[in-house]
Amino acid sequence: MGFAQLLHRRNAEQLDDDGRLLLSEVIAGGTTLATLIRNLLEFSELGRAQRQPGPVSLDALMQKVRARLAAPLAARYAALMVDTLPVVEGDAVMLEQALVNLVDNALKFQPGATPTVQVRAEAANGFVEIEVIDRGIGIAPSHLPQVLEGFRRLHKAEDYPGTGLGLALCRKVARLHGGELLARSAPGSGSTFILRLPLMRASTT
């Protein structure tokens, strides 16, 4: 991919339209493959990485998520609305990556200008359910198990870029924390992905 990019910068003007198109396809294919490899590494590392559990302020974590997604949020004139969130028990690095993926997904599947993503939480029975809500294209309920598995796509990459591993990574993070990733959706009505995590246990000392 590096040599193809170099060729494009130095010699693109010497190629005809077909040559430039083929070279662009090489670069696009290499970029997609590099993203897939990176996502696979992140996914496989989750199974081997040593968790560092502790109290995690989801309010503070969402500030980091907002900073990491500042560029796509600004480019789309998107609104990220975050309610007050609780403290949970978990690994801050893993949870941050899961929330980045969920918010990024919510942006990706909202065509048009000024998308809106809402993040809110409800606590019950020692768990908190963090809901990431979009107003996008939605998913047929029969397809929800498929999108949570990983390595499955419902759309062409040129329409909605990605590798199909983001939600699988989120699900793995949830399960490593003793929780689960759930979803509600319908075509044309947006989607809600729910990260279910254990609340921070009160100290007994």
C-alpha cells in the first residue's frame, strides 16, 4: 500500500483514467485490509489482556470518547447528548474502546447532515444499562443476532465503511465484565445498543 501511495503521489498524472482508477482501488483495498488487521488484533488482544478492574466514572469516560471522536462529530455537525452516568466497576481502557465503537457506529449509520446520538443509563439489580441511541437506518429485528456476532455485514463497504467487528468487540468487552451487549432496532426507526455492566459495589469496610 505504501508503494502504491508513493506511485500515486509521484506518477498519477502520467497514467490514464483507467490507470488512476486501478491505482485508487489498490490503495482503497490496502486501507481496508489494514483496518481489518488492526481490528482483529484489538479483538484477539481482549481475550489475552489482563483486566485492570476498578471504579470507572462513565461521565469522565464519555469526555474521552467525545475527544477521540471530535473530528467525525465536527465534520458531520453531529450532536452527542450525554445524560449523567454512574460509576461502574471495570477496566477503563476496555470500556472506553467499547463506547467509542458504539458512538462511532451510531454516527456511521445516520445518513445526512446533523446526526444525533444520545447516551443515557438506567440502573437496576446491581447492573447499569448504558444505552447508545441513534436515529439512523435501523436494523430488522431478525438481523440483530447476526450483527452482534462479528464478521457479518448487512451493507456494502462502499455504502457504510467498516469491518463488521466493532459490535463483536463491544460484546466481548461486556462479557469480560460479567455483562452483555443487547440491541433494539427496527428499519427506519434507528437503533439502541445497550451495554449492560455491573455497578460499582459499595464498600463494606
